[in-house]
Amino acid sequence: MGGPGRPWHRHVFLVVSLQLLLVAPWQDETAARALNFTRQDFPRAFVFGAGTSAYQYEGATDEDGRSPSIWDNFTHAGRMPDKSTGDLGADGYHKYKAYRFSISWSRLIPRGRGAINPKGLEYYNNLINELVKRGIEIHVTLSHLDYPQILEDEYHGWLSPRMVDDFEAYADVCFREFGDRVRHWTTMDEPNVNSIAAYDNGAFPPGRCSPPFGFGTNCTAGGNSSVEPYVVTHNCILAHAAVAALYTRSYRAEQQGVVGINIYTFWNYPFSPAPADVQATQRSLDFMIGWMVNPLVYGDYPQVMKRIVGSRLPRFTKRQSEMVRGTADFIGINHYTSVYVSDRPNDAAADTTGPRDYNADLSATFRCYGALFNDSIHDHERAEYLSAYMGSALAALRNGANVKGYFVWSFLDVFELLAGYYSRYGLYHVDFQDPELPRTPKLSALWYSKFLKNEIDIIENVVSDTDDARSHAAEQ
């Protein structure tokens, strides 16, 4: 992932400014617990928060001039495991106070370009003004795996370079209308995941993939799992760079904000000390993180990707390379678990003239031991899970990484893009069976609040204080 003589992680974290979502790999299973820390151990400017995204949170999909997004068409076709849709979400369009959020392109500019929807503009202005009034630092994502269906119908969305221009024009509206109050902008959330899930295996809209790849019957006609994930990521990188350049050119001097991007990754450890597993681990890092980060830091893709993917991987022109390099004021890392990696020699030795997709190119096997929490209000395990990540964030800081913030996903239970309403990651429980969608703080929310108020130490008191919080929650 790095250029000659420059370790990529040091350079990237020096570029990073003001925001990192979840920042450090698990050191080992006890490392975070070995730390005893409070809120005061973090720098005063270190940002703690929580977030959601527009489609998952807002609901009101057919109100006030909003046009369908790619997720509306996808979920209404019954392609979620629980057959649910985001039509209601957590009804954030009618209920809001504080959170990190994304803007719905479909709500703000229903036709993808051109006229602004007055009701959409009013909603986001009201939301932002409420956050400002309450002294909350606002972090806005322009695209959280979502865009207007009309652009998919017109030119296949991110498969077309036309999307770069339309995304830049959409960002221009957001900067112009909201930039006087918003200082922290994320262009895209997890574009690397979207490229795989939407264009390799068909799990996300528009559900494009090709046999023998893809999940079940999710693939739409005309997909190409061997090529399209790489084309989409390439266009996303160019769009991010165009938006960052726009902000620098037209808004940065006056608004004094920052522009970055969020990527998803799991950290990787070799399954064994065998050289093949060690090489597979580095290859996984290059394919998962370097795919996005290398161009933003060095202006080109990792060498291992260029060698393995070959002509299926788009090339940056000299001008594009210069335009892309150095365009991230910060890089957000969305991280939920870590994996052990072993080599898949059969894939590595396969006939490269046959059909291959991202996973075949990567040719590695992952063994994951993640945490699964669902709908219990008394979520003691989630509090321990969060404390371990916060400990890793602090360890990264102490080791010299330029980590600037930590956001919990998610602020409250929302429509999850892989599982509908079945999985619940929120700090606040939402009763989706009640028409009023009442919110109740989970134990983890009460614990997180106590930590931020500097009322508890992490680790030593996580058990006793979550027990106290459980008692408090039971009284609600």
C-alpha cells in the first residue's frame, strides 16, 4: 500500500485531520483492557460522537418531493433478508435532535441534478440549525451508499464518469447551502464496500454481478463482477477528488472546513507464520485499504493490485494522479472486527484467462470472530466492546498516530443495509412495533454518556458502572 521508503500508515495519519471513525486494530484480546483511562486521557479536541445515514434513519421516502433512491427500488423488490424497506427507518424526518448524519441526494435534488427541492432544503436547514443551537459539532456525509434512482436509470450511476460531474454539482449545493454551519465534510462512506457489495456479489443496489459470482438470484442482467467493482471505485475516487478540489477552490478560505472520506476495513493478522499467509495478509490490506488510500496518498493503486487485476483495473492519467493525490484532509476508518488471513493457493494458481472477481483476485481466506449484539436494552457486551475500541484508539494516539475522533455506529437502531430491522447496533433502542417509534437509552448509551461526562474510568469500572446503568435503565 505504501510508496518506496514511506510506510503508508504513518503518512496517512499525518494527512488525517479532525476525524477518524474507528481507528485501531485490536492489539490482542487483552490489550485494550490493560489500559485504565478516562475521558481526560484523550486530547481536549478529540471528538466523540455517534452517527446514522439518511436512508437508514430518515424514513418519509415518499414525502415532500423526495424522489426514489437506488435503495427504494432494491428493497421494494423484496431483496432484503427480512423483506423490509427503509420507508419508515427510524422516522428521523419527523424526529431529530443530535447525531452525525448523511444528506439524502434524492431528497435534496430529486432529479439528481438541477432544481433543489425546497422541502428537502428546509428539512436539512432545520436539522443543522437545531444541532447548532444545542452546541453539537456537525459531521456531514454527502453519500452513504445511496443516490437517486433516476441517475441509475439514465447512465448506470457510478459505472459512468458522468456521475463524477453530477456528484460534484450536488456537493456544490451542499457546500453553498450548509457550509456556513458545517465544517466537517465526508464525501463518501465505505465506497470500497459498495463496489464489492453492489457490483460483485449483488448484495447492495443496484445488485449488479455476473455468474458464477453473486448471492443467489440478486444479480441484475448485464453485470460484470470481473470488471465493474474496479470501474466504480475508480469513478468514486475521481469524484472525491473533484469535490475536494471544488471545496478548496470555492469554499475553504471562507468556510474554514475540511473534506475527507470514510473507508471500511477489518484488520488482518496472518493465520500462521508461513510466508504464504504473511503475503496473503499484506495482499488483503492492499486490496481492502490500499485500493482507496494509495491513490489518495500516492496517486496510484498498489502494485500488487496492478499486477493481479491487470487490464481490468483502470489506470489514472498523469493529470488524474496529480488531481487525486493529497485530497483527503482526513481518512475515516469504519472498523467492526479483525480477521485471520490465510492464503488460497488454488485461486492464486488459477487460470487468469477465466472469469475472476475481486475475491478471486484477492485469493485469501478469512477467519472472523466478531461480536453480534441484537435488541437487548441491557447490552453489557456492547459497552465492553466499545470500551475495548476506545482503548485501542488511545493506544494508537500514544503510539504516535494522528487520531482525531471516534464515532459509534449507530446513534440509535436504524434500518441496517444488510439485515433490515433484524440487527440492532444503536445506542438507543427503537420500538419498531409502536407507531410512535419511541426511543429508549440502552445500557451502552448510559455508559457512554457517563464516560463522556468523565464520571467513570474505563475497564476497572466498566462492569460496575454498566450494572449501575442497567439499574437506571430499568427505572426508565
